[in-house]
Amino acid sequence: MTAVFAGLFGILFGILGVGVWIGVALAATAMLLAFAFTDIPVVRLLPQHAFNILTSSDLVALPLFVLMGEFLFRTSLSKSLFNGLAPWAGLLPGRLLHVNVVACSIFAAISGSSAATTQVVGRMTLRELLQRGYSPDIAIGSLAGAGTLGFLIPPSTVMIIYGVLAEESVLRLFTAGFIPGILLAGCFSGWIMIHTTLRRDLVPESERALKDVSFGARVAALRELAPALFLILCVLGSMYGGLATPTEAAAIGVLGAALVSHLQGSLSWASLRDVGVGSIQACSMMGLIILGASILGNITAFLGIPEAVAEFVRRFELSPFALIVALMVLYLVLGTALEGFSMIATTLPVVLPLIKAAGFDKVWFGIFMVLVVEMAQITPPVAFNLTVIQSVTGRPMGYLTRVTMPYLFIMMGFVLLIAAFPGIVSFLPDLLLGK
């Protein structure tokens, strides 16, 4: 078994090292292991397995949410969010810095993508904050941290991929993400309030006038949030109102996003072409990763690798909490070399049995995986959120990493919190969907 395990990672990272796409590398590793250690007729079974995985009913929601995000990326939704939230954010210490957190939370409940959330919100808020005299350190850092909420607050493309690979209910995963998402956003805002209270130079003196905006003006500004609230109602309202499955809700969301795009004057033949090309590219990449991971998961299960690894780890007699800490460190290291989807795909077949043996359920581990994928979004050199912000600001990656560190530490502490109190994750799905 040691030879098989060594062969697994030796082949996989050897193929990745020469620049092969992650999905192809996963499938190729699985096939080489099957040829070397089994007599499975891989060539005959592969087409059937590919059809079964890629036509999964849960997976249909993925391209629809991607398509929805592509529509929204080309609207002026970020401007509407800023105008609607700014008068209310002015009441809190840190003033308009909270717009980063709240706007990212709202957009996360629409798009399901971390990079899209960072880009759409950031292209409006960063320009406004820097022009108003806010410190670039906290303006950029809060955006990078809050942008990761795109994966945790449902709907989430990462949750869909995890649900398909782990054979877990996507609706249950979506429901489990609400409370952790809101709490993590609250932690980010809490840090902003503490930081700006201790360092008053981070917020310009002129912004104190925001506290004096009339209540009527604040209420009037809420009209700017109507497009975002309409889309949230389309997706989450239809899903939790019992009117639609996650897949059907995604389709309703696409129609809603197209309508918003049309009403804001950003829908044209050229934009439709860009939406189509962007969606096809993203979905092809995700589909290839899912297929490769599924093939590798089946082969490793046939060879008994997950059980052997679980038995090996069991010998160390780690407590469930210590196991979570060890896995968090492992994923932090992997996050410097692999992007989020790839981390899930390469490790899930081996790690999931360990988690089940430690007493954590698959829904809880799904939220854990989303959180560590979020950390990967801001740990260079593979850090999509930082790359997005770098393209907007032109700042060096070292600077972006430094100003984002507080938010990475907050996420690490939050992982330990939900490990100590798993009811934070399980409460809402158990209440709404039953145990």
C-alpha cells in the first residue's frame, strides 16, 4: 500500500509539475494507477463514468450560477451597492470601509464566486475609498478579505462541486453556509472597527460628516439596493420558499440577471458574446476538474488508499480538534500551490474518511473546505483575489499579502471556532431541513 500511495502523489505532482491542466492530471494519475495496480478495464468504463458524473442533476446548477455571475460582472450593480450602503456605513467606526464587507456579502448571495465578488465590488469601492482619503492598507485589505465571502455565503460554486464529489445535498450545504457567512462578515467588520478606533489616521477626518446624514436620506438610498435584493429574492427566495430546487433557482437567477443587465443598459450582442465565452471557459475548466477528481476518487477507493491513510492517522491518536488543526495547516500549505477547486479535487478522496472517522459530518466538513479554499484565495503565489486586486491597483503581491494578513488570521480563528462549536454550522440545516 505504501508503494501505491507514493505512486499516487509521485505521478500526480510529476504531471502537474510539467504544466498539465489539473483535471487532465487527475484523470491521468487515476488511469496510470489503475493500469499498474488493478485489472479494471479503464478504457471501457471511463466514457460511462464521465457521462454519469457530468450529467448529475446537482451539477447542472454550476454552469447556471457561472452564467449568472458573467451577466452581473457586466452591470453597474457595484455602483448601486455603494450608493445604497454608504449612508448607513457612515454610522459605524471605520465609515465606508464597511461597504466592502456588506457589499461583498450581498454580492456573494447572488454570484457564488469569490473572484467575481472581489472584482465587481472592488472596481467601484476601491476607487471611491482611495479618492476620499482612506488608507490604502485597510481599504485594499478589507476588500481582499471580504471578497472571500463569495464562496461561503450561498449560492456557492465550491459547495456545488464539493456536494457532487462528496455525494452530499447541495441545498443542505447552502443552508449550512448562512450563519458562518454572516458571522465571518461580522468578524471582518469588527476588526475594521477595532483597527480604525486604534488608528484614527486610517479614516480621513472629513468622513466624520457621514454620521450627520439625515435618516430620510438613508432610507431613500435603500432604493439603490433594489436590483441586488431582487436577484437574492430570485435565487434564495425561490429556493427556500419551496418554489424551486437549487438548479431551478439558478435558472431563475440567470433570467433575473439578464433582466437587470437589460434595465441598466449593459445588455448588447457584444456583451452576450462575452458572457457566453466567459461561461464556457469557466465551466469547461470546472467540469474537467470534477471529472478527473471523480475518476481518481473511485480508483483510490478501489485500491483502499483512503482506508489505509485513515488507519495511519489513527495511530497518532489525534483528537478531533487536533486533526482539524493539522488539516488546516495542510491546506494552508497546499493553498500556496493549488487553487481552491484543485485542492478539493486532489485531497477529498483521502481526507473525507478521516473526517467521518473523527465524528464530523460531511456538511460540516463542506463548510470547513469552503473556508480553507477562501484562505487559498489570499495566500500567494496562487491567490485569485489578490491577483484580481493587483490588476485593479497595480500594487506588488508582497504588499497585498501584508495588508491582507489580518483577515487570513481571522479566518483561521473562525475555523477553530466552528471546530469547537460545530453547531454553528449544523443548526440552520437541522432546523429547516431536519436531521
